[in-house]
Amino acid sequence: MNATVAMILALAVGTYAFRLVGPVLHGRVELPPRVQELLAAGAVVLLVALLATGALTEGGGFAGWARPAGVLAGAALAWRRAPFVVVVLGAAATTAVLRAAGVA
């Protein structure tokens, strides 16, 4: 067995064990309310960071103004409680129109 296969197996076992811990420990371990609040806030921060990275960068540099404008249009539609398909199509259309107009 080479090192690559061993590493893949080790990561697979670790991932399975990590996922198994939740159901096994559910109800046995109680977190303080402050820790639960921090975990919820941490999840939101991670999702916002992922969104910002995907919206603003491409290939290690700035993605241009069309993509962030499309994300902003999609966010506005989502805030107005538009259906998901409308949000996605609105964001894509905004980005496409701006790119067609020459906005990089």
C-alpha cells in the first residue's frame, strides 16, 4: 500500500469518526448557552467569508465589478423574499448584462 492510499484511508476513517461523534454524543454532552451562541455566530461568519471570497476573487485576484454587482442583486432579491430561481436568475442576468456592457 503506498502513502497516497494510506492517507486517503486515514482521512476517510477520520471523517467517518468525526461524523459519528455527533449522534453518539447527542444528549450526553451539554454545551453552555454562551458556547452555543458562539458556535452559531461562527457558522454565520464562515458562510459570509466563503461568500465574500467567491464573490470578490477569481484566480487569486479581484474578479471585477460585474460579479459583486450580481451577488448584490441576488442578495437584494433574496431580501425581498423572491423565489430562489428568481434570485439565481436575477444575479446571473445582472452579471451577464454588466459583462456584456464591458464592465469587467
